[in-house]
Amino acid sequence: SSGTIKVRGPDRAKHLRKLGTINYEFQTPSNLNKSTASDDLSILIGMDRFSFLVADAQQQVLAIKSYAYRKPINAAYSLALGIKDLCRSDELLTAPYRSVRIALLNDKNTLIPEALYEKDAQRTYLEHVLEYAPQDRLRVDSIPGLALRNVYAVDPEVFRALEGFFPQAQLFHAHSPTIQGFHKLAALQSEHRVYINVHGGQVQVLAFRGKDLLLSNAFPFESSTDFIYYVLLVYQQFELKPEIVPLTIAGWVVEDSEIYHLLYRYIRLLHLVQAPDYYRFPEALHQEGQLVHFFDLCSLKLCE
């Protein structure tokens, strides 16, 4: 199938330009002007971009879009305002859907083994590892297959904005689908593997031995030097040899980039993550090689 691809803000009509830069857009002709009531909507929200995917009941991907916000997220222009701007202006986000899943990326989360998790201790878990506002909403995701809980905090304004536009949506922390997506890949292997997902100035690093998760952590980075340090730190921590243990890359990293070339200097077995098999993608998306950017968004399908 063909579709409309790679449309950027400055070349769009005024009502789309106000949303900010469209980093990426794909929509099949069959999805234009059709009812979405039997389709599924997945949304991934970060501080730097807002991405979403529409798939039909047969798991055929009909649309993928990724926006940068109209203004940088800061005290004057909050993430809640950015979400409202987008949700009011994009027709696909105002349509009815059979189901809606939303993943929210922030640095207010921690993983707890299922055996140690107690519902009444959620605030205690977070207080020990990070700072969050007293008014934040606390939530928890179950991560099946790994016996983990992901405890996280959500800004109340963001929560209300999402609840207003998508009252029936299931909400998750963005690390939960990423962990499940990589676990599904690692379970097919018997040896050590390291996986990274890059999104919004943050690199999430996971190490597996077969299906067993050894580590999942997220690090903010401002330079390629910071980035490679955190990745190699995980190799060092588990005494993994960079020349032997492969690294699989997902997210907003391209092969022709400083970060990729620096990774290749130290880790010779680099792989861009393949498109997941739980969706059917139009051939145009495969040909573009853009699906590596949306692994976490696609993996939302694994969340319940």
C-alpha cells in the first residue's frame, strides 16, 4: 500500500503549521475519510514529541504521525497545553475509536519486583529514588512475564487533559511497553543481549540473558559522549564484551549520526530493531526504514 509520507510543518496548511513541526506522517489512502470506530489508537507522549498510530481490527497499520510541539515545553507552555493543542487540531485524534492506549514518557518511575510490591507503599517507592510533586497522580503498570510493577507519577494537569480527550483510554508509563517489546525479542535468544531506546534526550538501556531481564534503566544525556558512557557502563556492570554481545537500537537514532558512529567504534554488532510481527505494515513503511523510530509506540499493543 502507498500513503502520504514525511510531511513537515513549513510546507503544510496554516491549521497544521500551528501544531509545530510534523516530524513524520504516514496515512494509507484507505484511511482517509473512513470511520475509525472499529480501529485502535495508540499514543506515545514525551516532552519533545507526540506520536500516534492507528490500526484496524486486522492489525493493519493505517496511519502513523509524529509531531513536535508548537512551543518548547516549559513553565509557560506546559505539556498539558501541548497535548490539548494537538488533540483539538488533528482530525484523527478527535475521532472515536474501539480502544485507546496512551504511553507517557517522564523520569518519574521506578521498577519494583512483583513479590515486593505493596499498593500502599507506592509513594515510598518513588520517594526513595526521585523527586515528584505531592499533587502528582500515582499509577502502576503490571509487566507480565517479568514479574515487575512499574510505579510512576503523572502531572495532574496532564492527567486531566488526557482524561478529557480520551476518557476510556488505558494509560501506561512509556517504559512499560518498551520493556515488554524488548523482552519479546530477547526471549527468542539464549545469550546476552543489550537493547536501547532513544527518545527525548533520554536513553533507556536494557540487558537480558535470554528471557531474563538483568537491568532496565534510563539515563538523560546532553552529548554523544554522555550517551556512549551510559551504554558502555551497562556492558561493564555485567562484564559483557562489546565485541561479542550485540546491541539492538530503537528510537530516534539514525545510522548516519554521530551517536551511531560512536556506538560502532566500541560495539561492533549493532542492529536496528526490526518491525514487530504483531502489526501488519504497508510496504511503504518497510521501504522507508522509519519503523525503528516507533518501536515503543508499536509495543503499546502488548500492554494490558
